[in-house]
Amino acid sequence: MNIYTINLIYGGKNMNFNETSISAKFSQDITNLGVDIQPQYTHYLFDSLFMAVSDFLGIVKSREVKTALVIADLKGNFRFAAQVGYHPNENEEIPGNWSFEFTFDETDVAKDVKTYNATDTQFLRVLATSAKDLHNFRYASPELVPDVLVLIIDTLKSWLDLNAVDGEEKTIELPGFFTASVAIENGEKIFSITPDGNLKRLVKGDSELE
């Protein structure tokens, strides 16, 4: 597919993913991996990643220990994690709750967590299924998938970083998948990302989520 130019829309602190320059930037940068994709289709890759993360953790979650899926570059540098944990109720007759979180910060990952990497074969199978089910596409070069996942996270966080404004929280939403924000506090940029409620329900399989 050939790359083409789209109009970019700026302004306002709450923005839809499709109103940002993320798609155009991702479309441009992924050519460094030898891949061409038009900006209007880049959300296919974002959608399938976050859906796959949720589906995967829904499969491997445990009531005994927190479970995380980590995206890191080939040198092991952390980029993103999603983790799910079970919190039992003090009253054993009442079911406990599951929590499901996204983070850009490695220090948010629990110390005793059971970790899976985005390069694990089991996760890559789930990712392939999500890509097919959501948008009927597949990765023609599976060996490039780890680099593509890192680029997805880097492009998203870079947009937040470049658009951070002192005294204002800048927020973008990819409906059905996540809301991501950046704010400047005491001169430091604070990044956050939250899974959509639909993804939370996928992880648990019912309504027992915080």
C-alpha cells in the first residue's frame, strides 16, 4: 500500500486517536522496517495489539499471583506492560475482584508478578487471531512483529510527550481500547494509559473487575 497525506487536527485537551498525527507518524516510521501502510489503516495494528493483550491475559491470569504481559525492545528496554491480579474478599462467601491495568512505567509492575513477554509464541498466536477477527488482516512478516509492537508504543508515547502542556492534562482515546494521558507535575511529565471497560470485561469474563 502506498503512503498518502492526511489532514492533521490539533487543539483541545481530549482528542480522538484519529484526530491526532499518530497514524501519519506511525505510517512514516514503519517504512524503516520495510513496511508500507496507509495512515487510515494504522489503527488496525493498534486495535489488534490492545485486544490481544487483553485476550491473552484473560487466558493466563491466575488467582494466586499477578500476571503481566510486557513489551520491550530487543535489548530488553521496557516500553509497556499490562497486568491483571485477583483481590480476594475478606468475606470468603463473597467473590473477590480482578484488577486490570496498563502502564508505561516499569516500576508499576508488581515485584512478584508472573511475566510473559510479547515475543512469546503463545501471545503471538493470540495477536494473530485478534488481527484476523478484528480487521481480517495478518502480518505478512511475523519476524517483524516484535519491532512493530515496540513502534506502536513508542509512537503513542512520543505523541503524548511532544504534546504535553504545563498546567493541562492532554488526553487521547482510541475508543474501545484505551485512554492515554500526559500531564506535567513539578516540571516532570507523568504518562498514564488506561484500558477501556470493554477490555476489562474481556480479561475477567464477567463483571468482577475493579
